[in-house]
Amino acid sequence: MNACPAVAPTATISRFALALALALLVGACAAPAPTPRDRTETDDPAELVRAGRPADAAEAWLALAEREPERAASARLRAAEAWLSAGRPMQANAAVEAIDPGALERVDRLRLDLLLAELALNRGEFDRAERLLAMPADTLPPALRDRLAGLRERLSASDPDSPKARLDALRDAVDEPGFEPTLALALLIDVRLADLDALVAEHGSEPAIGHWLALGRAVRANLLDRPGLEQAVEAWRSTRLEETGRHGGDAPAADRVDARADDRVDNRFDDGSDGGTGVMDDPRAEALPSTATIVEWVDAWRSRQPMPERVAVLLPGDGPLVAAGDAVRDGMLAAWLMLPPARRPVLDFVYLESAPDAAVGGWFAARENGADLVVGPLDRRQIPSLLALPDAGVPMLLLNRPPPDVAWPRPAQPLAMLALPPEEEAELVAVRALVDGASRALVIAQDSDFGERLAGRFIETFELGGGRVVHRVDYPPREFDVTDRLEDALRLRASEQRIERIEALVDAPFAAEPQRRTDLDVVFLAAREEARQVHPQLRFVDLGELPVLATSAVLTDRRDRDLDGIRMPLAPWLFTNGAQAEERRSAEQAFPEVAGSVTLSLLHALGRDAVALLPWLDSMKRDPQLALSGGIGRLRLADGVALERDLPWAVVRDGVPQRP
């Protein structure tokens, strides 16, 4: 026990010294202060995050990854997020590099892309961040949408090349005496269409720049569709001439009145004498460039976009897909020959064995050979092994979709898919039926995997849109007489039996015709070439007045009037008129097999479109609304992965499909 000696002050001790001595004495005699209890330790990373200790949480997540290998990818992702939250991006990058994206669930793969975008923003890699943030918001769960919006706002504020920065540059440019309309195009042509829509909505009424924003939007929307571009630019010019009250011809650029500072006009709206457009007449009456001038400028801009220097094409070397692969190859070569010599990449055709993992070896060989892009394979079974490859490496344009049980790739992965899945057309058919007001459908399907894929997608889409499939008739692939099945489905036999019972009761013939069910308003035919036998039977059972919809799989290389009246979505390549039809006829002369098979003809067109896509895949990743008008349809990367095909509609007349 500590003893405290008594101290008596003397006269010789000053008052200050006395106070100091007493303070020291009291401090020495006081009981030792209690040691504060340490805060409760936990190894639960979620609790550490809630406690505001992200660095400790990151360490805990990494420890969890070591203890539970099956959760390693998800744990490392959360560790990287925690490191970033703690302001330690180097550790976050290290954690990301150890992640196996293929082991992540879909939501976590999207979280990884958002994390990579944030890291790219921190490094000032704005192009990479923009590509990663180009994912459609509606593909994200609600919990991640706010994060996506926040990162996009941060990108817009940080990127010196953002849409806002370009808008400011446009404002500055139009005030300069030497302003040229092509400068507006140069500033706006590669802005995402969604961003241009936002700029037009917010600033389209500004007299100085509104019409240039409208031009930029019109060009971007038709950037890869030359006929559409010409129409859009001409429509823009007509609108602008009406707004300014100028209805004469094009004036040369030299006749433009300089917009000097001392004669600038106020940004006032007129009194509506312009016909109610609400746009101010511009006293400068600047000369508008002609449609041809704008289109030629856009053509030149497109020709300067980088093309891969070397492309490896993985095609079947044996098995049943050899003919399909040859059609794709011939289509690619035909499109390659149409390119200017300076823009032709080296094409390395690699022929694969039919083993499911054969494409992986082809991909690595392409990388070693210096390929900038890999196109293929065509065999669906070879897709999963390629999707399992790490992200880093050579980008890919796959020519098929993975099987249904394989995880869908992330939009940020350097790959896209170009394919001709028949169920995609069945989905378009269902949408068209709903738009046309149909609500009760009869489905007639080939009893096969092909028929099931078509019928299943049609039924799923039709019912999702509020329609109802009243009955489904399945028939064996090689049995073309489906009359009995149709009569059962339409209750014609039941009607006949009622008539027979009445005749038996009255013991006399009864004048009546069997009546079919009347609760149908559309027929979907999930068939192949046998449709030419099945379709006439619909008239026999009194279904001739109902619209009959199908896919292009019913077409053959022959004129077939038994198909007259069937409506379908159709690739532009297969119409009898238009630019694509002219190219098809030329291809049929050069490649006879194209003329002998609708399927091979479409694969030839797919090969052509694959070449047309080469310089645009990265841009289409960044802008999901950017569309290329191709032979197999209007193509866009709506989900950042699979190129969707928007198809025009056709009706068979006189045995050939024609535009309605």
C-alpha cells in the first residue's frame, strides 16, 4: 500500500512553490487510473464496415477468402470495395486482380464492373470508365442503380471530354467568326445517343446551339445507316429552313455572314410568326451545309475510325457445321474485298476440330500470332470454354450464343455475340402480334428441339405481354398431314358429333355445318420447310381468315405460293428489292451455294456483317443505342453482350416475301 508523507510548508517556501509541491504530492498519492477497456474485437467484416472500419473489414474479407475458397471471389470483391472505401486504391487493385470473375454470381459481376469503373475514374482513365458504365441501368438490381448514377455524374464532372464539356465547347465555337458547321459535328458525333437526347431535351430550345444539337442527334442516330443518314439530314435541313424562314437553295460557305461580337443578336424568341415553331429567326441567316456535304463529312469520319490490323477467324474444320463455316468465311471475304485496301485487316482463318475445348487452343494461338480480335467459333458447344477465359486478352466476336445453362457474360467483358438464333425471331413475332391487338393464339409447332425453342419463346413473350395461348398443336417433323390434330384443337370433331346426335334423334339428315371454336385471333406456325404443306390445311379447317405468323425458317430457295399470306420478320438480305437484295444476287452468282439455301445465304450475310462491325464494336459497347444497318438486320448491343436484330416485316405474296 502506498504511503503519503505529511508535508508542512515553511515560511521560506514561496506560495507558488507550495502550490506546485502540493500538486505533485497529490498526483503521486493518487490511486493509479483505471485502464480503459479495449473495444470489443470482431472478425465479422460486415460489422466492421458498419463500425466505420473499412480497412479492418478488408482484412477480414481477405481472411475469409483464405478460409473458405468457395467464397473467395465474392470475399475478395468485398475486400476491394472496402479498401477503396478506406482510401487505399492500391490494395483495392491488388484484391481485384486476384478475383476470378467466372466464380461470381451475376449481381457480383455487375458490382465488379462498377468497382472497376470507380478505380478507372481514380486513375483518370475516363474512356475505360465510360465503357464500364455504359451498362443499361435496367439490367442492374435497384440497389446498384444509384451507385451507377453517382459514378456517371462523377464521370461527367471529371472527364474533360464529357458531353457537358462538349456542350460548353459548342457554345464557345458558335460565337467565333470562323465557325464551321462541321465543327459542331466533330464535337457531337461520338457522344452517346442517350447523352445527346438529354442535351437536346435540356438545351434544344437555345437559338444559338439548339439546331446543331438536333443535327448531332440525327447523325448519331443514323451513323451506321447511310440511307437513313441521308433522310435524317435532309429532314433536319428542311426543319431548319422553316425555322429561319429560308426556303431557297444552298448558299456557299463564303456567303455566311460573320457573327461578330458587335452585331450579335439577343437570344429572344419571336412572336410566333414563324409558324409556331417557337424558334427565333436568326438575322445572320447562316448558310446551311447541303445534305451531300454533311453525309460526305460523316463518311470521311467513319473511314478514319481504327480497324483491327489482324483478325483470327475460328471456323469448323470437320463435322456438320463445315458448310455453315464456309458460308460465313465467304461472306467475310466478300465484305473484305469491298473495303479500301488500306483498311483491310489480315484475316487468319483457323479451322477447329469439333471438340468442345478446341476453340481455346485457337484463341491462344491467335493471341500468340498477334491478332487484335478473334471472330468465332460457330459451334455452340465451344462457346462456354471461351467464356471461362480471363478478361485480359484478345477481344472476341462470338458467332453463336452459349447454351442456356451457361452464365451470361458481363457487359464489360471484351466480347460480343453475333448470331441467328431462331427464337429471336419468334420473340419478335409475339411482340408484333400483341402490337396488332391479338390476345388469343393458336400455336402449331414441329415436335422437335427446334419447334420447342420457337414455340416456347413465342408463348413466353406473348403471355408476358398479356396474351393467352388457347391451344397448342404439335406434329412430328416428318408428318405433314396435321388436319386431324387441327380439327381436335378447333373442336370440329365435337361439332360433327353433335350434328350426328341430332340426326340420330330426329332420324333424318340435319342441315348444319360443323363450327370451329371462335376464341382465336392469331396463329403462330413454329415450322421449317414443311410449312408449305401445313399452311394450306389451315384454310381447310376454316382458319384462312386469321393472320398466320411465322419465322423466316419457313422459307425455301424456291418460289412457293403455298406460303402466300404468311407474315414474318425478315432479314433485309432476303428481300427482293433494296441495296441488300442487290448484294445478295451478286453473291448468288459468285457463290452458288448461297442461292441454294436460305440458311447458308443468311450465314453469308452474317459473315459480311461481322466485317462491317469490326471498327464499331467498342463504340457499340459504349453506346447501347448505336445501331448498324446490316444484311441480317439492324444490329445494336442493347445489353452490352448480344447483338440484337431489329427486323423489318414481310408478307409472302406470289410465293416470295415482300414488304407489306
